Amino acid sequence: MTYLQAIILGALQGLGEFLPISSSGHLIVVPWLLGWKEHSLAFDVALHLGTLVAVVYAFAGDWWRMSGAALRGLKRGRPFAEPGGRMLGLIALASVPGAVAGKLLDQWAETTLRSPALVATTMAVMGVLLMIADRRIGTRQAGDISLGVALLIGSAQALALLPGVSRSGITISAALLLGFRRDEAARFSFLLATPITFGAAMLKVPHLLRTGGDAGLVVVGMAVAAIVGWLSIFFLLRYVRTRNYLPFVWYRFAFALIVLSALLLGAHTSS
């Protein structure tokens, strides 16, 4: 791997992790299209750590307020009495389905599902779902998130194990379908990203420590993923206050078409 490849992959991770376009789909397909060697698991861990830094930094104030509210409530024997403490509990609960699915199926997803054809399919299908969800003009806000809603969005998050689905894409779509405003859907999706990204990164950190790899490439990939990830969060939260998700829908369709065209051309050439 070259430093240019590390920068490109870090940027793809930072964009795809938070914009509803799938980081895993891009990290599978782009190297395949360009004929690059598959990057190591150690580098993949570094990219996840980068986006973890981005989302923690972007929402540090929110986590501080929610934790403080939960601690104050805990002292009174009512940890969920304040809105912040209640939201912290709902995020923790919503993270359970994705965490369980990730623990049970991560190895399968890392090997069996790494197919450009599958990515093209899931990119297109998820594009249709996001288009349908975006047509619903929601009015619900963060304070309207109930126990059942949190579990539904959290369960949808488990589908992001399929490359091309997109963790942010599926959780934003679920929130939109449940009647939430576009910006509130994105915000809850990003808050929900923190524990699941932390869990995924920590699960693989021991491998990173054992195998190491080129420290320079790891640092560059992680730094680019963190910077681009933070910019992606900032951009999307501002963008969807006044605009819809349709540009991401069309991007998904175009990406799927490119992959399918490459597959058909490759099959034609080899025959």
C-alpha cells in the first residue's frame, strides 16, 4: 500500500461512515476497481479508530451532558429522570442489537460477504429505501424517541453488517420512516454510531497490536479518516436542515451502475 492509497481509503472511510453511502461498500469496491491489493485488518482497525475519534469529538458535549444527567439521576435513584439521562439509556439499549449481531456475524461478514456484486445490489436496494423514507415529512424530535423507537432503529443498525447497506443510511432511513425530521434522524444516527464504532474498534485493536504493520500508513489512514469523518458529520447535520437526502440516493444508484458495468465488462472480456 502507498501513502496515496492510505489517504484515499481514509477519506472513503470518513465519508462513507457518516454520509449514507456505505464505508464498507467503498472500501471493498474501490480497491477492486483500481486493482489494488486488499488492505490489512490492521489498517481497517486504524480507519475505524479514526472515525471513532471523529464522532466522539463532534459530540463530546452531548456525551458530557448526557453522562452528567445520568449521574445526577443515579444519585437520586432515578438515572433516567432527566432527558439527558433518558437519552443515554435509550442509546445504550439501541446499541444492543447491532453489538450482538456484530459479535456473532463479524467474521462471516468480513469473508463471505466481500463481493462487489453484493455491494452493487445493497447500494441500489438501500437507495430505494432511503428515497422512500425521505419522502415522509417528519416532525418528531429527539425528545420523542421512545423505548420501542430506539429498539427499532437499533435493530435496523444490525443490517449494516451487509456491505453497501451503510450504518448511517439504514438508521437514518428507519428514523425518517418513523416520522423524525431529517436533521434529527441524522443526529440520532451519529450518537448511535459512537458505542457501535467503539465496540467494533476495540474488538479488533488486539489484532492491531499483535500485527502492527507500517506505522506511517496506519497513522495517515487514521488521521485522514478522523478529519474527513468530522467534516462529514458537520456537513450532513447542516445540509439536511434545509435539504433532502436525494443526492445520496442518486449517488447510490450511480455507484451500483458503475460496479455492475465493471462486472459485466469483466465477464465479457474473460469469455
